[in-house]
Amino acid sequence: MSNISADDIRAEVKKFWDFFSRKSKSRFDEMYFHSATVFAADARRMEPARLMLVRRERELFGPASLVAAKLGTIDVQILGADLAVASYPFHLSITRTFASGKRFQVEVPSGRATQVFQRDEKGVLRILHEHMSSAEPVSPKELPPAPPSTPA
Amino acid sequence: MDKISPEDVRKEVHRFWAILSGKSPDKLEEMYSPAAIVFSGKAKRSESARLTAVRRSRQLPGIASTSKVEVGSIDVQFVGPDVAIAAYTYSFNTHKVQADGTKVQLNTPFGRATQIFQRSEGGAIRIVHEHLSAAAPPDMGKASE
């Protein structure tokens, strides 16, 4: 198995955001080790990634939600043959629609991510630990209700 | 070379906060690997730990300051014999007296930390990556008398 390169890690980070914004739930879930731990951007405590994935699916992977991200420069630190850390800034735009029909937009212009990647026993790179945060306070804005869809 | 133990990592985390709160004479820059990268509390981008350490050392609480830190339970994940990830919550409260005599208070009640430690070739355990953040914005203002 070849050693991890910085390009391998940058490709994984781009895949991560691609799966997230396309709401590819199963492929997104597979990016994490089962034992992975996460500091989500707005959480006071660390939690198992599997809990965060359940919440993210409920809140952000629905048909009326939108996720878009622009990534800054991805720094990669190689810590071993199968271990590396990616850190980068990002701008995240999220639109959520609640069951009540209310829609909210959240802009995170100064997001910051640390993701620790390790190869599993099959050689697949997965996230072992993640820390997401925002350098600035973030406040959701309510949007006007979506116009009713017109029949074909 | 000895494997890193959870006690080694927890000891280093407590040493880090003892330095930051002005309760240890140890040097902050010695805690970091030369190539370490840091996301400090409010910075929009990561930076070299050397820069962070210099800035923080300038801001360390002086004689006319008081600081209090509480570190929560430290979760330690080992990734190989020489690398460990410490993740924990903390609260940090500091009162400083500025040059004009004004007292200011900075309170971070919901701090979150990820610190990745690696044993160097010389055997020392150093931070190679650090991400500090807050789940709620820190309060900053004039301290009450």
C-alpha cells in the first residue's frame, strides 16, 4: 500500500464536500470510521460521528434543504504512512426547511475545519476525528415561504 | 522509544493550560513541533504555531491579572505508537489590567479543543496540530470592581 500523499487528502476533502452538497448520504457516511469523533460547529461537546450523521441527515439531507460550500487552501500534514491531518477555511451556505414550512438560511463565511484521515485495513482513507467551527458568530435568517409548485 | 500513554497526553494538556493561565514558567513555544499548525479561537485561517506561540506569550496574564481555566474530561485517541489526539472542552476566564488601568474580562465558557500530539525523534511529546474554538462567542467587557 502506498504512503498517503497531500494530493490524496485534498481529493478526499473535496469528495467530502461534494457528497455533502449532493446529499449522497451513504457515501457521506462511509467517509467516517465507525469509531470517529466529531466537534460539530455549533455543539458544546464532542460526539460520536454516527450521532452527528443521524442529525445531519434529518436536518440537511432532506429534499427542501440546500448545502453549498467554497473551500479555501487545504493544508495537509502527513503524520505517518497512513495518517494525515487536513485543515482549511470554508464558506458554507445552508438553507433548511422545517416541517412547518418555515425556511431559514445560515451563512458561515468564516468556517474552519480540521479532519484527521487514516487508511482503514482495506486502504480506504476515512475520517477519524473532525473539528468544525466558525471564527464569527452565526445567526440563521428566516426566508419567505417557498412559492407553491405549479402543476405541469 | 516508549509509546505515548493517556497520562502523558493529559499531563501535556494540563501543562498547556497552566502556561496559558500564567501558572507555569514553562515556554509555550516548546510545546509545539516546529511545523505545527494552529487554528486559534477566533482566527479565520490557520497559522504556524510559532506565530501563535509568540502572540500568546505576549498576551500571557501578568502580575496584575488573574485567570481561571477548567478543563473537562480529556478524550485520548491513539493513532499509531507515536501519535495521539486529545479532544476536550474547557472554560477560560481572565481578568486583565490594561496600561490605562482599565480592568477587562474575557470569558470563554464553552471552549472546545483538539490537539494532536506526536513524539519527536528526541522523545519529547509535542503538539503538531491544534484547533481551539468556542460553541458560543466569548464575552469580553469591562470587569466589575
